[in-house]
Amino acid sequence: MVQPSLSLTVIITRTPLRVSFAGGGTDLPSYYRKYGGGAVVSAAIDRYIHVLVNPKFDDSIRVAYSKTEDHAQLEDVQHGLVREAMRVAGLKGGIEVHTIADIPSEGTGLGSSSTLTVGLLNAFHAYHGVLKEPGQLAEEACRIEIDLLKGTLGKQDQYAAAFGGVHSFEFRPDDTVRAVPLPLTSTARADLGAHLSLFYTGITRQAQALLKEQDAKTNVNRESLDALRELVPATRDAIVGSDWRALGELLDRGWHLKRGLGSGVSTTAIDEAYAKARAAGAYGAKITGAGGGGFLLVVHPPERSVQVTEALSPWRRLPVGIAAEGSQIIFVRR
């Protein structure tokens, strides 16, 4: 492939965040490698992280996120995801990198770090004139977060961000991943989104502490993790069959299993909000991500949106739409 003139190239990528419906925790290597594989059902949502890569007039590196870094050498970049994604893509310097998130960029349980990693890789490869398949982007993102940066996390977030839509992902003991898209029309995706709401708890937390505890207790939690994995086929069927009451009940069952995985998964405030949502007509709910804060995902009839919102006040409601596409290059200037 002919390489573009880097001095004339500007790239912007848009990569979706995700919500998970079933199987969370079984995508951790400590589980799927030892106990016959893991499985999840998740959906990309219409909230995004944008990455802009722009050439710099000299050979230095400028990275702008919640703070700004200026460095002469790649090794000096403090943002680990940016640094390692540049290294994987073969970039050494002479660029500016800007990241913009639709929601708070850390601790929300919507997979933001993995979404950012996938978006960075997509942008950096495109800057070099290379287009990567979703599976390649996801696997590279997993390698950066799990292997290079030694993070304790699963694989579902990277794949959801790269593929988009609504998928069932299977994580095999040999570390390969099978991505199965659920056969939903655009109308069915819109119907799913209409039955979902996210409510921001106002609590951001570092997922690593929770995930490290859950990871260390994989053997102890084996029975609960098996049960979470077994919810995946029924969850997949409920979504395909537009059985939203069943989907809510499955989330409810999964949430009660998940609460037993670690000490910080829920809080008194979250438990009280959950009960209020159910009393207001919600079919079911769960906290997003590892737990402890972030967003509460609620499944409810669309006609009960006002009642559920009032019950969870002052928590802010975020309507949910399903993003049909994964990480995309939305702007190129040469």
C-alpha cells in the first residue's frame, strides 16, 4: 500500500462506548482460560470517544486529554494507552493527539479505556495509510491493555468498541474470540434502545481495584461466574425476540449474581436506587462495568421513562441508542 504524505494527513476516528447485558466477569483470562471459555452479550451505544491525529511541525509529540503533554521522545509520554498504541502502530513522533469523550472518560463502567485504545489504534494505523479489520483492532487493544500495560480486565470492551452493534462474544481458552452479531434490523435496534436508560450515579471509580479482587477470587466465585455465563443464550434470545420483560429479568438475575463477586460491587445508594427503579415500573437493572459507581443501566417500558426518571432523581438520565457501527474513520484530510 502506498503510504500517504504524513505532513498532509489529519485523521479523526469515532469509537462507541458499550453496555453489557450478560456474562460480565467471564471475559477475564483467569476464568475463560481455565473453565472452558467465557461469553457475554453487549451492545455499542451512541456515545463516543473521538480521537484526532494531526501532524506536528517538528518531531515532538503533543497529547491533549484532561491534561496536555509535550515531549521530544515517545518513551516520555505518560498516557500509557497513547504511548503503547503509537508504538504498536509504528509512530515515533511528529504528531498531535487529541481525545474527546461524550461522557466522563474514567470510571463510568461503559468501557471507556478500551474504547479509547481501539480509537487510538484505528487513528494511528490510518495515519500510516493502513486499515485494520475490527478483530485486529480489538486484539491489538487487548494486547496493549492486558499484556503491555499489565491491566486486570477482560476482553469484551475492546471487541464491542471495534465491532459495534449488538453481539454475543465467546472467549475461548486458547485466547481466540468468536464474535456473533445478533440479527437485528434498524427498527429492532431502535426498539431495544427505547427500552434502555442509563442513570449517572455521579460516582467515578477506578475499576482496577474491583477487578483485581474479582480476578483473585475467580476460583471462589466459579459457581457464580458459571451462572453468569449461562445467562448469555437466554439474553441473546430475549433481545432477538424483543422480549424486554425477559431481558430485564435476566439483568436482575445477573445483577444479584454479580453483587456477590466482590465487596465493592454495590453500595447502599445503588441498592436503594435499584429498588426505586423496580418500584417505578422497570423490568430490571444493573450497574455498569465492574460496579461501585458509574451508570445504572435500566430496562423499562418506554412509557415508564418519566416515572423511572423521577424515582431516580437527582441522578441524570442518559437515553440510549444502539450504535450499529464500531470504530470508524470519520474524517481524513490529505
